[in-house]
Amino acid sequence: MKTSEHRFQIIRPGDAPGAWDAFVDAHPLGSVFHSAGMCRAFDQARRYRSLAIAAQDAAGKIQALIAPVRVDAVSGFTRALTSRAVMFAEPLCSAEPVGAAAAERLLSRHDATVGTSTLFTEVRSLQAAVGDCPTLAAAGYQPRPFLNYVIDLSLSKQQLWRNIGKPMRGSIRSSLKRGVKIEVGNSLELQRRAYAQIRQSLRRAMVPCPSSGLFAAVQQELGTVLQVRVASYQGRDVAGTISLAWGDRYFAWYGGTSRPRSLHPFACLVWDEIQWAHDHGFRHYDFGGAGDPNRSYGPREFKSRFHGELIEIGRCRKVYSPRLLAIAERGYRSLKTIAGST
């Protein structure tokens, strides 16, 4: 189907927020990352910019929607080596025949907009196998293997507990018995404390950390969708998580721990999130990714101990400048090597 056969008006979330969110809410693959509130939150955060657009037909009905975010890891002249666009969820299109044509139009518009200023666009699907999407393939997006664990929360809480590996259950029990305390909320103070744990962990792993302003903006725009937990021991914070509870999915967004000896506070936080999501009627606990199956990835081993379903939805990427991307990846590997040797 050719996009030239159809006429679409391209709109942004702020142009029709009610219609935008109605389309997301009604779509079976709609997620918090598609919502107008999340788009506004990204726009308020340093080094993020929402590039979300939707296609309306002649009757004013939204037929497709994509929610890419431009991410600038640094500013200044090196931005060309670090800027990328990320769709934190798959493109949405209606089930009508015109939906695929609308999605094709949006991808073409997006690629033309960012192709000269970013290294690549990556689609991080939440539910749909992106490698099977003909629209993405036709637009030049190449599939990449990627795993995730998702827990079915329709099981009883007792079964969810029994599904956790016996050593992990013992670690959670012993940590709580020894006095690990968990605080839940989304106040700015609790965000600050969780963020300190997250930033420490990401720096250890040499992974870019978003600014704390992103989480404050999400709380401002989406309220209790933002879930914050902090684990403390003997008056000292030892782990934190910042997650998203939206629709029927609880999404483990960011987490970190100071790795206290003989304690497992991060596991305690994950179990607390699973219990809360179960008790509040959510259907899925989404671990937010388990890495490339062809590469060693420590967090995947941790997540596997909760015995969710291992799925390979994959990701896909369109590279706009292979030469600059190769330079950027060499520099990143060098930094990781230096950090590992110090």
C-alpha cells in the first residue's frame, strides 16, 4: 500500500491530547511511553526531547502514532557522536487498512527529521515482535536480538512466591528479617534518595544516567503512575527503584543498589513491587529488558531467579551514519576498558 494514496495530517501530542490518549488507551499495544503525559515529561527533562507524532485521516481520526525521544548523552560539539532517537515502545497503528500506510508516513517523516543529527533510531518494543513488522522492515529498520522477562500476575501471590528460586526466596526472607526497611511513594525526597542509588549503579556499569528532572517531570505529569521505592538498613539507604504503573503493566524502569555485604535489598524491592502490582490488579510485571542473548549480562541472571516468562521480542535499529556510529562505539568500548582496569 502506498502512502501517496492517502492524505494525513501530522499532529503532536499537544495538538489534541484528548484524542491522542484515547487512541493510546484503546490500542492493545498502547503504553505509558506513548501517552501525551510521558511525551510532555520528556520535553521537560534535560537532554531529552519528545519527537512524538501521529497521523490523522481526513475525518480527524488518528490512524497511527509513534513516540520517539531524542536523547543527547552530552552537549557541545561531541553531541553528534552521542545523540540518538529511541522509541521506548513500538509504533501503533489502527487495524484499518489505512493504519499501516499512516505508520509508514510517520516513520518516513521521523527519519527525514533526525537522519542528519542523530546516529540512529532504536525501537524498543514492549509487546510486539518488531522483527516481524513489515512496516519497520520496509523503512530500513534492522532487527536485533533482545530478551526480556515478564511475570504473569494472574497467578496467586503464593504461586508467585513459590516461583522464585529457593536461594532468592531465602535471601529476601533473611534481608527483611535482619531489618531491611522499604519505603514507597513518589515524593521528590524519595525520588532523590532512589536516584542516588540508581546513579551509583549506572556509573559503576558505565551506563548513561538520566537527570533526576526526568522523574520529577513524570510525577508532575502522570502522578501516581510513577512508583518510587527505597530500601534502607540501619538508617542508611542501600537500594532504590523508580518504576511505572500504567494500564495493566507494571514496568521496572530504573533501579540500583550500593551492594551491601550479606544483604539483598534490591531483591526485596522487586518482590515488593510484584506484590503491589498483583494486589492492585495489574496483569504483567515487566522487568524492562534482559539484554542481548548473545552477550553476557549480569542483570539477566538476577531477573531469571524470579522465573517470569523469557521472551524475545527483540529490538530494531536504523543507522543514519555508520561511520560516526563506529567511531562512537570504539570510544565507548575504550572508556569501559579504562574503567575496568582502574
